[in-house]
Amino acid sequence: MLTISNHSRDSAGLTYVYPVLSRRAGGLSVGINLNTNNACNWRCVYCQVPGLIRGNAPAINLDQLERELHAFLDEVLHGDFFAVNRIPAENQMIRDIAISGNGEPTTAREFPEVIDLIGRVITELGMAGQIKIVLITNGSFVNRSIVQKGLVRLAELNGEIWFKLDSATRAGIKKINGVSISVDSVRRNLRTAVRLCPTWIQTCIFSLDGLPTPNAEREAYIQFIEGLLYECLPVRGVMLYGLARPSLQPEAARLSVVAGEWMDQFAEQIRQTGIVVKVNQ
Ligand code: SF4
């Protein structure tokens, strides 16, 4: 049975499509997992992917993905999915389709075709323009032309990007995301994303070895946001979220949830820059 905390990628018995009854989404989120090999080009300390390995998504069977998505959405819309899974009445709605799985989805070579097929399926089912499509990404492949092609199509489909930014320092990115990239390249990719599709910044907040985000890191983050606003980059806002589920990485024991009050204070500090901030504890 699905519960509010059941995010298992195979709970519907499908390869690419999985249901998530998410507090964050406030209803049923239909997930699309392109990284069936549990491979990501990053290695975040809080990552909840089991058996995470470095790498890219495997070749995608587009026909199978399209069949699965069509059949699953059709079942939710016209079958007894909600009743069978005893989903409470207030959550009996499809909030979004989330391209988010066991790794970075934009590493899939077929990424633009995946967006195209989502567009076809929701059009066939009369959901076009009525359902939000969210791409959850670390943003590191946004400089690639095939990814940009997909992002343009995503914007046409009422989609949005949730762009990961856990630190605005090179050292912080290395420590949290396990990757050596400059803050300038993150900024460049974010600019490109915003130019192509509505984009939110998504930031995971947690304590490491009992300490929440250090002052210097918070200041760098605020300066980064101020810089975006200074250049009038129309970022939709910032979403702060806590550790909803335990990390499945070796650092798991060093991570803990920050107090709600601490998170709210940091959110307020970010709001002072003038940007919209949402908090999901
Ligand atoms: S980018 Fe996402 S999938 Fe990749 S390691 Fe980080 S949290 Fe895991």
C-alpha cells in the first residue's frame, strides 16, 4: 500500500514510472525515473538513492516509457488507483509529473524525446495545460544543446525546473554534492535554465556533524541570490527543504534534520533579499 512516506520507485511495478504520495506536492506526484541504473554524475551526501554509482542514465526505452506513463495516468484518471491504495480523499489528485529518479535525468541522451512523449501522453489524456511537469535537476548538463532543446519543450508544456543549489562556494559544493565545479559555472547554468524555462532554486538544508549550515556558507548563499537579483534574473524563487528521508550514503550517520525554527530564520534571511522563499521541512 502507498503511504505518505512510500517513495519506492518500483511500488507500481513499472520500470520508469512510479507514484509518490508526497506532502511536498500535496497529492499524488507521478515520478519518471530515467536512471534505472542508480547512476548520477553527482554524489550528494544526503542522496536517498540506494546503491548510488557515478555515471549517466542508460539508454531509455522510449516506447516502454510512453506505454507505462499512458497506462498509469489512465488508471489514476479512470480506474480505481486511489481506492485500491486507500489514498485519503484530500490527496486524490495528480499534482504533477516529476522527472526525478535515481540519478540526474538530464544525463539521458533521450532527454528531449522524453519531454516530447510526456507532451504527447498528457495531450492524449486531455491533461495538457492542466498538469504541472517538474524537472528536478542538479543543472550540470544545462549547457548541452540536447538538454536545452528539452527545456524549451518543457516550458511549452507548462513545465518548471527545480535547480539544485545546496552551496554557493566551491568547497561547499564539493563537500555536499561530491563534485568539483565552480560557482561561476553553476551561475551560468542557472542563467541558461531560467532563460529557457521557469526555474526555482531548490536547496537541501541539514546539519552535518550536529551543525547547521555555517555562517560563511549562509553569507555566500545570500550573496549569490543578491547577485541574481542584481542582474534581474527572473528566478521564480527558492525552495528550502529538509531531510524528508534518511540518506543512503556513507555520510548518513553524520547528517541530521535542522530545527524548524532555524530553517524559518534562514528562509527569512533569504527573503530579505527580495526573492520568494518556500519552506518544506
Ligand atoms: S544530484 Fe540527486 S540523484 Fe544525484 S547524487 Fe545528488 S541527490 Fe542523488
